[in-house]
Amino acid sequence: MEKTTFVYNKDTYNAYDAQRIVFEAGKYKSEIIFADGNKRGNAKSIIGLLSMKFLKGDEYTLMAEGPDAKKAVKALADFIAKL
């Protein structure tokens, strides 16, 4: 399992951002999960991501398991940093 942490830096979080993350995550075969304490959200599910309610300045963990997990974790963390 590959894992990294990131800090959400955008002032707002909405369905459009969640949709963009889902689209990006869909490019990878691995299972990709966002975690914040006890809460987890599937990166390939818009409902899962909307339930995460990312807040500016909060730290989140991004985990992936599968054939392209390392690439997926890095690419998604970089993608979110550019939102």
C-alpha cells in the first residue's frame, strides 16, 4: 500500500472539485482512498469525496493499493495541490 499526506490549500470545496478529483482518480487501476481521522472516502466516488468535506489548511492521508498505486498517490496529491 502506498500512502502520502497532503494539506488542502483551496479556500472552498464543492461538487465541481470532487468531480475533477474523481475523473483524475479514474485514470488509475488502483483502489484510492482519502482519510481524515476516522472518516474515509473513495477517490473514485463523488459521494465519497463530498462526504470528506475538505477544509483549507487541514491535513489528509491519501492511500492507494494496486498495480499503479505509487503513481496514483503522487499524481493525485500533485493534482489536488493545483486545484
